Amino acid sequence: MINEQTSYRVRFAPSPTGHVHLGSARTALYDYLIAKKTGGQFILRIEDTDRKRLVEGAEEELINGLHWLGIDWDEGPLKGGPYGPYRQSERKEIYQKYARQLVEKGWAYYCFCSTVRLKQVREEMQKQKQPPHYDGSCRTISLEEAEKRIENGEPYVIRFKTPKEGKTVVNDLLRGEITFENKNLDDYIIVKSDGWALYHLAATVDDHLMKITHVIRGSEWLPTSPLHHLIWQAFEWNEPTWVHLSVFLKPSGKGKMSKREAVQLSNDGYSIFIKDLEDLGYLPEAVNNWIALMGWSYDDHTEYFTLDDLVEKFSLEKLNPSPAAINFSKLDHFNKMHIKKLSERELAERISPFFKKNNIDAPIDQLEKIAPALKERIITLDDSVEMCEFLFKEDISHEPDALLIRDISLERSKEISEKVIEVVRSIETWTLASIEEQITAYMEKEALEPRQLLSYLREAISGQRITPPLFDCMYVLGKEKTISRLEGSREILAAL
Ligand code: GLU
């Protein structure tokens, strides 16, 4: 039984080395949920000690992504907190101090091997069909000698002195005990020659100093978990609870997603990157709902969750360690669900930026009028642009043939295109009900079918075959613009 009575301190510790993807967003979400649920704290820590891999703008993208998802942190960049700084690049001296402690305790040692030597060692091991690892030649250098060599300016790294025999057992909340043979582990580098601590040391020290109770992270970190466990032991600190989440599989359910497949996905209008999902017109509510259920479930049927619902219902106990396939049709499904829950005003406000991005001036009040019709029809917010841009454009164009009314003569088509303008002109109060009433009455009078008259009107006012319901469109377009478009179409027909 997992104790969720005490408050948890959890951290999301991304490295700003690229775009924020679904896996990171899910970790952050679970961290946020369990912190809120237990009345604890969610800490955002930027793990940027690997200076070579830093990507400019990645931290900003990360922060924007979390803001967009509504995943707010209690301590971290922009907020501060009692255990800061929360950016590892501002904590270099702290790690150096603790690395030194490990050396003094005999759990780590200075290593002066050159890259040339290390390469030779690796090649030799490969020849002997051994998995490449460090041969430990600097293990026996005394601290005194090592200090002298450092003083003389010799470059060095610090390595962890991993036991050569026995086993290391990591206890994972979801997976139970995982046993690693120490002979398969290496004397991993914990401080590099440029003086920067590696993630393994930096994260351990920070998790301790920041009083983290639960480390929730992707299962790609399982292979390094024995090293982390050993570092915790070396310091004689109380370890946090380890929670390694399920991996994400590509939509087919077979294997992890490759870079090439991610590109293909974007050609299909999907993406595994948070910033793209925003641009594609997915709601953060839907993304949260979707990723929450990739590795967790509440019961076997509830699927709609708001962020507040998730805070109330989430628990580590129901996490599922089995791999989860990324299913984009589910995302579409959740997006539709969450769009339907928006008020008309909210939907108008959410779609408005998509019109702006396409340089279409679409007033919010107008968008609000068409919102009820859109709610039933769009999958992404972006869909609304293609569906409705004709409402806001000055000019639309037609394929003349598309204006021909089906199954009647050209002469009669011309005549109808003329008469229907009069009908529209005669509508005194421009409401949805009166538009519908008068057009329907006229259609009956002329013994026309909807597929004849309404299809003509749709093409005439929009230049599109697919639009929201016709009467809604006429209503939002306004009487004057509707008439002028009908006149334009009449001219085209007349010239045929
Ligand atoms: N900095 C690591 C990353 O980029 C964090 C791993 C962890 O949460 O311990 O994912």
C-alpha cells in the first residue's frame, strides 16, 4: 500500500537539450499531480551541466510548454525557493564539494587516463569480446599522489569506485527489486575534466539537498539506477522512492519512436513535441488527459479528466509499468471532447490566434457566433480556419461548374440564382430562425431539394464544398455580404 498521506516532494529535472516531448510532459504531469494530491511540492530543476549538449532556447521552450499545459511548479526557475538555485549550472561548487567527499571516503578517485589510452583500453576489450569499460588503472593512485599531479596541472576526471563483485539491488515502486551484477557496471565518471559534475552525481546531490521523497522518471534511466543507488549509499543518505515510468512505443505498438518516424508523423499532421501540438491546434486539456492515461488509469472505463479531476484521482498505485503505444486517434478523440466542453466564448478565444496566424481578421464576436456549429465539427482548433476562413475574407472564388444546380437546366439555375437574391433581400430580421424559415419556404415553393438549393447556396457564399451548417454561415456572414456573394455567383452563372 502506497502512503499518500504524507506530502511528497518531487522534481521534474529536464536537461535543456532539445524539444519537450510527450515523455517529459507526462513525467512533469505525474510529478505535478502527486505533489498537488498529497499537498506537497513540485520542483522544477534544470539539469544543464552537460554544457556541450545545451540547445539554445530549449529552457524557454520547456517553461512555455509547462505553462501552456498548466503544470505549475512550486520551486524552481522564475519562482525560487528555499533549496535553490534550481539550475545545476549555478551549483558547480556544491557538486565539487560532494565529489571531494566521495574521494575522501574512498568511494571515488581521480583518474588521469588520456583519451588515447582510454581508446586503446576499449579496443583491447573489444578484441577480447568484453563489453568495453574502464580498466580501473587509476584506482590505486594514492590521494596524495593524485593531489600532486593535479597541482602540476595534469588534467583529470573523477570516477566512482563501483564494487567489482556482488550485486546492486534497486527498489522500484512499480517494478519491485531489480538486481544488477556489479561486474557489468563501470567506474562511471562523475566529474568531467572541465570540472562539471555529471548528471548522476549532480542529480543525487540535488535530490538529497532538495529533500526529494520520490523520483519519478522515464525508464530509460533504469540502466543507470544502480549507479545512483550506489552514490546514495556512499553518502549514507536516505534514498528517495524510485518510480520508473513505462516507455512510449510508436503508434504501431512496435518499438520506440525513431527520429525518422517523428518526421513522418509531422507529415501526417501529428507530433510528439509539445510545442507542435499547440501549433497543430490541440488543447492543453486534451494533451494532459491523453498523456495522463498513457501509463495510468483510474478504472477500466473513465476516460474524460480535467486537470482538477486528475489531481483528485491520480495515484502512484495505479501506474502501469508496461509500455504504452502513442495513439494519436485517441488524442483527436480527447481534443473533440474537450472542445465540446468549452463555452462558445472560450472556443472563439482559442481559435482566434489560428486565424491571426493565417492573416485573417476574424473578430471574436463573429467567431463566437459560429462556435456552436464548429464545436460539433472540428477536431483541432486549426481546422476552424479552413472551415470558416471564407466568412472573413473579402473575396472568394468559384469554379463556375461548381455553381450549377444539380439536375436542372442551366437556364433554370440562372433563374434560381436570380430569385434567391430577392428572397434573401426580403428577410427583414437577420436571425438564424428567419433565414432558415424563408430559405426553406422558397425551396419548397420551387420544388427543389436541399442537395440542389442548399448546395448551390453553400458554394455561392463560400466557394467551398464543406462548411459549417449553411444557415449559421449566412447568419455570421451578415445580410449584406451574403447578398453580394450571391450576386457574384449570379454573374458567373449568367456568363455561362
Ligand atoms: N536530466 C535527466 C533528463 O534529462 C533527468 C533524469 C531524472 O529525472 O533523473 O531526463
